[in-house]
Amino acid sequence: MTDSVETQASDKEKHAGAREGFENLEDRGSVLFVRVKRIDGERSVPVVVARAALEAHFGASQGKKDLANAYLAHRATINAKVLELAPAGDVYTDANPMLLGAGDFE
């Protein structure tokens, strides 16, 4: 009985994690908006990733949710680049997000 309750809880966490990934992404057609948490976990960096970058380096195509799927599949690489380029402090805001293009990943 305990195993099935633990399994159900684990399944719920997996599904919640999948939904959470998409909830934090906003496909704006030519760009993908995402928030990348800093290492301290308290603040995040608002980032706009160009479609061209996701297509050229991460396999995105023109389909529905392709930008989000490409980001989710390569989020460790993309987030590492964001954290590498983001200066200390809160320089970026929703109105002035970090912009990442194809050249940032070459």
C-alpha cells in the first residue's frame, strides 16, 4: 500500500515538473521569453532567446511549442550561458531582458 502512495506522489511530481517547465516559458513567435534563476535561487534573470538561436543551435523548428521544447531539452547549456553573461546585481528587468542571439552560442 505504501509503495503505491509513493509511486502516485512521484508521478504527480513528474507531471507537475513538466507543466512547470512550460509555465515559465512564453513563446512570442520570433523569440522565447524565459526566467533563469541565479545560483542564489532568490533572483532570476529575464531572458529573450531569439528563434534563430534556438533553430541554429538547439534544433527548434517552426512547429507549435518547438521553441519551448528546444529550450527545455537544452536548458542547462542555455542557462549556463545566461549566468555566464549576466553581471552581478539586477541589471535585467521584464522591460529590459537579456537578449540572446545565435552568435552568443558560437
